[in-house]
Amino acid sequence: MFSYTFHWNQALKALPQMLDGALITLQVALLSMVIGLALALALTACRLSGNRVLGGIAATWVEIARNTPALFQIYMAHFGLGNFGIHLSPYTALLVGIAFNNAGYLAENFRGALKAIPDTQTRAGRSLGMTPVQAFRYIVLPQMLRVAFLPATNQMVWAILMTSLGVTVGMNSDLAGVTQELNARSFRTFEFFALAAVIYYVIAKAVTLAARALASRLFRY
Amino acid sequence: MIEIQNVRKSFGSLEVLKGIDLTVEKGEVVTVIGGSGSGKSTLLTCINGLEPIDAGRIMVDGTEVHAKTTDLNKLRRKIGIVFQQWNAFPHLSVLENVMLAPRKVLGLSKEKAEEIAVKQLTHVGLGEKLSVYPTRMSGGQQQRMAIARALAMSPEYMLFDEVTSALDPQLVGEVLDTLRMLASEGMTMICVTHEMKFAREVSDRVAFFHKGVMAEIAPPEALFGAPKDPELQKFLAATH
């Protein structure tokens, strides 16, 4: 019943190609985080603005991003927008989809972090003569970053893993795309995907450990 | 001089200050006593403009606190306030807590701000704790740090809002000693407190608040020795 012969050599020979793919994966994930962080800041500002329209848009964004499959979000960026004549390349569509997802989760993360800092901290700053901006910049923000930092690194890991959904919109240069093409040519599915999984694992783990090391340096209190 | 004239303040339908008149001269120490919800703490946060008022006015050295043209950020530099919850900035060391406002608000150099901070922290007995993070200290130490933080702005007035109420009993003494020291140095102070013995010792005048009204104000000997207001008589009988 178990007569499969492993051909690891074939997979290992393709390793350099797969590592090139891993770089693209990391690139998409990093870019999606940078864009996601910027968007999340904007969404948070909209939610705090008190403006009903801006607040509504931001709340809707967060709801959709967090409560629909990431796969659909990427699909929509590629095929959905295509219906309206907006044609994004697989790379761009993947980036847009993940950035959309990141922004939703990170905005919620920021909101929680902001809530975790008591108003009395701002009050203490204001009573020392600080302007609202100074009190936010020097007292609230540094504390917020600490609260938001580790959840944000989780999102980074999630972004790395989400890039693999790019194969569904024709992405073929990232780790999942490269692996899928190799598989299609050789049908050594297990070997190629196992190796790719190890690479994903190593990247994800490295990001987590690096973030933890950074956090213990940044937040000493 | 702080002049409080017919100040009224409501939270929703609850009127917490019902026309308060009080003048505090330079160098004077006034303590405010009274039950919970009598409006004492609200009055302090109105004096430095953290809370708006509904009627009347508050003048600090001739500047109307709640006038639209008043630069509150500037005014607050000369009015230090310390709260019941000390509100240490947890992400900064003790030294950095005290240096922050002199640097960012007064625009002092790092060296100058540090010099002031070390001086004030030594003054309140925390000269050995400069590099410690506040969460590693006791409540009494954190409260003394909060006092040093306010003093580092060289305020002309200090407002103390029940600064010992959240402390363990054995830590109250060290904070009251700090307040006594300030009073003896001639600092103008308004202290909201539940510490009757302290109020009796340090005050030039003691004010008794009851349900948003200043029911009685007198030098401590008179107020504690021969209280006239029936509510004050009840209050003193209950707290002794």
C-alpha cells in the first residue's frame, strides 16, 4: 500500500530556484505590511475623527477584511476589479489583497492598543503644559507601540503565509508559485511542497524570533 | 494669587460646584476637606483648566483660566497638579519622567533638564532611583516622583488631589512629609485631603466642602476646634 519512492534529490536541485521564490515572498509580505501599516494608521485616524462618513468607511473596511476569506480578497483584487476594467497583475493583485487584509487587522490592533492606554496618562501630560499632540507623541504613542508590536508581528507572519494564495491568481514567481510550477512538471508533489513548507516555516520562525529580540531591546520597562 | 469667583460646574444634571468663592494668596496653604462627591477634586481640575466651568470665573495671577484667549498650555506651567493616581509614565525611567516636560514644554537642553530633574528627585528623596522604571517602585515612591515631576516645571502653585488616598497606610507618611516640606518652603498649595491631622498641621486655612458648597472656611484651630456648620460637626465627629 505504501510503494511511493521519495525523490528528494530532484527537490533539492530546485532549491536555489525556490529560494529565489522565497525572496519574492518576503518582498510581497514586507511591502504589504508597510502599506498595511500606513493604511491602518489612516483607518484608525478615520475611526477616531468623529466624522460619520470616514468612520463608516473605516469600520466597513475592518469588518470585511477580518470576516471574509483572504483568498476572496485577493481574488477580488485580480478578477473582481478586472470586471470593472481595472486589470492588476498577479503580483500587484496579491499585494493589494494582502495589504487590504493587513490594514483591517492592524487597524483593530491599533484601536485596542489605544484603548489600553488610560486617559489619565494624557491628562497627566496635559497638566504639565503639554499640547495634545505632545502628550500623544511622547506619552501615548510609545506605550501604544509596545502593546501593538507583538500582534503586528503575528500579522507579518500571517502575511508571509497569505502570499501563497497568489497561485490562485496566476502568481508564479513567489515560493508557492515556483513550487507549483515545479510540481506541475515533475508531479513530485510531496517532496516539493514539503521543502517549500520547511522554507515557509524557517522564514516565519525567523521573523517571530527577530521581533521578540527587537521587542526586548525596545521595550525595557 | 488664585481667585475663584462664584464657580458653578455640572456633570450632566448633577451640579457638583454650586457657586464657590475662594481666594488663595501667594505662599498660603489651603486644605480642602469634605465627603466624597462634595466637589473638592473637581475644583482643582477646574483651576488648571482641565475641566471647563459653567459659570463664574477663576483668575490665576490676573489671567482668567477659562477665557477663550488664555493659553492653557502656558498657564499650566505655573500650576502643578498631582493626582490621587500618580500617573507615572511607565515607559520612561524615573529621571526621564521628570525630564520630559522641562525638555518638551520649556524647551530646555538635555543637560539643564537633567540637572533640574536630579535636583527635584533628590529633594523628594528619590536621588537613588534615577534609572529605575516607575513600576518597580512602591506607590509612595511613585507619588513622590509625580510631585518631583510637577516641581520640575518650577510652578508657582501646587494642587494636590487626595495624593495619599490610593496609598497603602504605611506609605502615606512619606508622601505627607514631602508635602510638609513644600509647605515649609513657602510653596502656595491647595490640598484636597482626607488626612485631618495633616490638614490641621500645615494649613493656613481649611475649607470644608459639602454637596458642592463651601460650607465653612477658617484657620485650622477654629475649624477643627469650634466648627460652626452642622454638617462639618457631623463630618468631624465621623472622621475622628
